[in-house]
Amino acid sequence: MSSKRLLSGIMEKNEEKGINMSLMDLPEATLDCILKWLSPIELCVMSMVCASLRDRCGSNHLWEKHMEFKWGRVIGEVAYKEWQCHIRKAKEGTLLGDYFTNLNGSLGSLSGTWPDDLYLGSYLEDCGNLNGQFSNKFMKAMYFSLETGRFWFPAQFYKGLTIYNALFSYDSKSDIFQARQHNGGWRFLGKNIGWDMVRIPPIETPPYTLHITDCFYDLKPGDHVEIQRRGITETHYGWRYGVIGHMESCNGNENYCHCQHNEELVVEFKQYPEASYMRKVVLNRRNSGEQGSRATGFFGGIRKLHNHHDIHLWNNRLTAQALQCFNLGFKKPTNNLTYIA
């Protein structure tokens, strides 16, 4: 039942009994139930009725549902932690009204010019809401800072067959995102990014930090992984999809395969042809540091994929790339694709 029907039913029953009753006369539980059914816009309209409803309509528990419904696909723990930092700094007053502090704190409008080193791992263009009507309304303030594109939140971006960490801003008019990445200064990574191209970072490792692999000795042929890679050591890491392969000395027979117990680990990248030097890389399990060369790129930590949904998404992208290559006139062997049941 909608909030309007519920409220209408209550009012009609009271009118039949000759009882004049306002919205604020309703029992607490009933009023809260009605407010839970309201949309974000309806909550904002309701909050203008009186001071009491203004406070009620800004309650975090009401806005948590709206945050999860709209932003749950792209906003994760990292983004929430960043928002909490902005709220804390604003309440402390350390980032308000101080231009130089704002440069280091990533809070406030910089007219499009961002500092090279953000104090926080996100960016908030306008801090006015944190000092105004939203100052004590954590979820509501975050919702509208995202909706208006003022909060550049940390997430990851599928660009081709590599995932990059970036800061994202939402454009409500076109329902797309734009992303910036710091690489010799803040630059745009993309400006027409759909929802399906953005994901919540599964781990909190910053893009410039080597991820510590905790699954090296558990990896075996057929396992699906994401591995950090960068072309040169001076840039940030991206995450590339790969599948653990067999050593050249192994014939692939699982009854005689000892690849899992070998110190060397083969990672295959199915998006490249068999003959390509980019097709596979051989890593040393005992080396927890960065490995590789300028020819193949430099590889960092590995994350084993356990979620079949994640693997399915990668397979879809591999298929899309193969079709694109085919349409462009490139011949690409169909056995370069890996599928799961």
C-alpha cells in the first residue's frame, strides 16, 4: 500500500467518526511507516510542513533505504568512510572558510582546479550543505551531494579490459558519470560512463600501492584472478583479468598436473592471441614484490575471484571485445575465450 493510500484511509476513518486529526496527531509508528514510503522528493516536500517534520524527514534511517536503492551498486565502504571524514572535518571547522586548508583538505570549490595531493581520497566541491540544513543529516546530505555531482566518490571503472581506480561525479540530467584520475595531475578518465561501467572497489588497496597477495600458494590452473598491472613504475596500477594456466612442461592432464606446487605461476590473459607476448606472464610465487619488465608491464598483487558474477562480467567483456574485433575485420580465434558453467 502506498503512503498516500495509507494516510487517506486513516483520515477517512477519522472523518467518519467525527474526529479532526492532523498528520502530527498520528501514532509515532504510523507516521514513521508513512514516511518510509515517501520518495526522496516527497520527503523533501514533507520536510517543509513544519519544524518537527523537517527533523523527522531528515532521519538517517529513512535515507539509508534511498541510498541503498539508488547508490548501492557504486557506493561502498570506502566511499562511506570518505564521507564520514568530510563530515568530521566540517564539524571540527578545520576545512571551512580557509582557502589554503581547503587546498590540502579536498573540501570546497576550487573552480575546477584540484590540488595535486588530496588530503582525503575523495573530493567535495561545495561544503555549504555540511554547514547548513544537512549538517546533522549524514545520509540525506550524502544522497544529495551525490545526486548533484558535488561529491566525487572513490570507485572503479571498467575501461576496456582493465579496471582503474578513480573519483566519480554523477550527472543526474543524463544519468551518467564522469571520472578523474590522478596521473601527473588530475585528468579526466572518462565523461560518458554508464552505471554498468562502475563498480565498488572489492578491496581498499590504493591504486598507487602494491596489493599484498594472500593466495599465491592456493592458486591452481583454471582459477580466475584479477592482477595489478602498470606499464611503467611511475604510474598507478590498473586491475587486469586473467586465468591461471599450466606450465609449458605440463600437458594439462589434471591427474598428473603439479603446477599448483611449482614455484612459478602462469597467468594467462585470454584477450590476447596465443602467439602474442602479452598472452601470458610467468611469476614467482616466492616474490611478493612487483614483477615484470617494460616489455610485458609490471605486475603487482593478485586477487582470486570467488564470485561467479564477477567472472561472468569479465567473460561478457571478453566476448564483446571479440565481437568488436570481428566487426572491425580482425580475425580472432574463438578459443581465446574462457567461459564458466
